[in-house]
Amino acid sequence: MGNYMKAMVLDGPGGRLVERRMPQPRPGPGEILVRVHACGVCRTDLHILDGDLVPPSWPVIPGHEVVGHVAALGDDVEGFSPGERVGVAWLGGACGECEYCLRGEENLCPKAEFTGFSRPGGYAQYLAARADFVYRLPPGEDLSMAPLLCAGLIGYRTWRLAGQAERVGLYGFGAAAHILAQILRMQGKQVYAFTRPGDERTQAFARRLGAAWAGGADEMPPEPLDAALIFAPVGALIPAALAAVRPGGSVVCGGIHMSDIPRFPYSLLWGERRLRSVANLTRADGVDFFQVARKSQLDIETHPYPLGAANEALDDLRAGRFEGAAVLAIDGIGLD
């Protein structure tokens, strides 16, 4: 008889996660078995739940902001030791041979694998991950570290793709923005936070983290932005953000899914404004980001839930019932 684990499983789009007792995975060649301590709850998980993003097969174990330790090593794995603390992110594998991988754009690999989507994710007590896509983590508390594995990483890549920017607007002040805002402030940038209209609670939260200005997404900032970074999955924010940036400024969409973009006049794009998207991330992004994280005193706002309350965590995320990030405390530590 093999070992078993608990996992939260999604059988199809539009459903609810179901807690199941399942065989514990075995690491294959080149893989690590990770004992999961904490797993962040991401808006991408909601998109999978709602059928906006359709995995290659069902059922799915979601979760791609994973903090744990090495429980076992598969064949041909070097450089890791049992008990070592590691992290697993969204990009779970790439072919390493296509034109994208050879250009350093593994995030665009047509054969890429994604944790919690095409590979079993971290809403479980264990997962098997490719060793070459696992991160060594800086010191820190597990619950606070988990959001860095996606919210932190994608926020960092979104900012880097914006180019040189001193006045930075963040549209949607959730998990990613609340981490990135602190990094920007530490680097002397001015942060402008855009929330749902009338959301004074989140606006106050943004100011507490150092935002120079906070207001509704239907408002204009007090001065033109050098860059606007969009984390809310709302296509209507694109013309609003273009109107808020200066000529030559950038608008970067950081989400993996967004609602349709409404028609807007060319005058909003004119003036050499740039509009681009972010697709996943690369391992190099992760290495660079964790170097920054090691030097930063980040105040990560987390809201812990037990593994069996994953549906509640997703419901609260959808409804905007908390600031910062929801995290599943897989082993129960941090729930008191």
C-alpha cells in the first residue's frame, strides 16, 4: 500500500473544489517530491474555476504559489537535499529546445507546463515538481513567502517590462500590487494606486504602504504617469490607463486573463504610448526577484485558511473581502 495525502480537486469548470484522499505522488526522473506547507490563492485559480482558462485535462489540483520542503528526490536530481526549503511557481516546465527557449523566452514555450493547471498543484499535502524549475527560497515565514511565488514574481516582471518609470500607477491593488508597491517605494518611485471606485478601505491600505496617491480607477491621477501596470482582469481599464500615462509612457497588463477591451480612440495610444501584455514568467525573473526580496523588508498581508477551506478562500478573493493575499496553511501552522 502506498502513502496517501489530502488534496482539493476541481473536476470541471464552474464547479467547486472537493477534498479527496489521493495517492501521494512519486517523483519521476529529474523531479522533487515537495511536502507543501503553504500555498497562495491566486486569481488565476479563479479563472480556472470559472472556465476562463481551460486545462488540458480534468480533474485539476490548483495552486502555484507553493512553499514547502524537499521530501524525496527522483533519479538524476542533483543540488537539492531532503528537508531543504523550496518554492514552486506557475511555470513548471519548458522544452528547452524551441526557438523561444533558446532565446531566453521559455515563458512563451508552446510545450510549457504550468503548476496547478497542466501539472498537479499545491492545494495538496504533496506535489511532484521538476527540479530545474524549483526555487531555493530566502529566509522568511512560509505563509508570507507563498504570495511571492506568483503575485510577487508577476508584479516584478510587469514592472520590468514597463521600462524606465518614476511615476507608476497600479490598477487593482491586490496581492501583486501590494508587494510591488513596497519594492517601488524602496527604490524611490512614486506609486499611484487605483482601486474599485469608492473602495476607501483599499485606498487607505495603499497609502499605508507608501502610495503617494490612491483613488478610484475612474479617476485621473494628479499628474501624468510614466507607466500604468494593470493587475485587475478588467479590459475597460486599458483605455483608462492609456489616458493616464504621458506620451511615451507604457501600459502593461499583468494578468493571464482579462475581459474584452472596449473600443477606444486612437488618440489614447498616439504619442508613442506603448501597450503590452505579460505572459507568465521565466526562471531568470524568479532569480532576480528573490535577490530583490532578500534585500527588502516586505510587509506581506496574508489571510490564512486551512486546506479544506479553499473554496471559502476563493469566494473571499472573488468578493474582495480582504487586503493582500489569501494563503492555504496546508499543515495548519499559522491558523491560530
